[in-house]
Amino acid sequence: MQFSNRFIGIVAVVGAVAIVYGTFGFRAVPGQQFGSAFFPHITAACLALTGLAMILGPSTRPWFTLPDWMRSRRGLRAAALLAGGIAWVLLGPSLGFILTTFLLILALILLAGGRVLIGLGVAVGLTLLLHVIFGVLLRIPLPFGVVEGWLI
């Protein structure tokens, strides 16, 4: 994906504002001429000036352009990986590790063009393997949910 200089400039100015906002809670250092917010303010000023130069400079390109692969099925698959990770974080605590992981793996296999029966087997196997590795061997506390309630 390609972004125009104006878009990147706007992001830079917003970042500079965020840096300055983040320094409001910094305390003054006793006996020092410059406080702890001095260098972040210099960084923010440089970032803002660079962003303004990018915004005000000449630009004939559109705000952003998508490469061909992002408009194809490959782009959908790449977006599905990101959406799957976000979905796991949002659904994992309520559905539990086993059900969420099973559904995510199955959905990604089917989206990649896999067969349903093979996808079911692989999803069950990977879910159990991941549960054993992380929940049993590494003793990482995994989200407890619907299926875990049936197993106990």
C-alpha cells in the first residue's frame, strides 16, 4: 500500500501532538535546567515540522493506492489473519480457549481453500496440541469457557 506524502504528514503531526500530550504528566527535575519533557518536546517539534512540510509540499498522487495483490483473494486472506487475531482477543475470554481456537483455525483453513472434513480434523488436532503445549506443559492460564465447562 502506498500513501501520499500529505497522509503521512497528517499522521506525523498527530503523532507530534500525542507526544506532547504524553509529556503533560512529566515532573520537573529539581536542580536541572531542562525537565524530563524537554527531549520529547524537541522530538515532537521536529516531527510536527516534518509533517507540515509534507502536508504543504506538492503532491499529485492520490491519498493512498492499494497494490493489485490487496484487491485479490490474497489480500482477503491477509486481512483474515489480522481479523482472526483481533477476533481471538475479543472472543477468547467469553468463549474460552478451546472453542475460540478451534473456530479460528477452521475458518482460516476454509478461507484458504481447504476441505471441510480435513479442516475439522486439523482444527481439532491443532487446538488440542496448543492446549497441551500452553495450558499443560507451560502452565499458561488459558481463557476458561463453554467447552472447558463441559470437560470438567
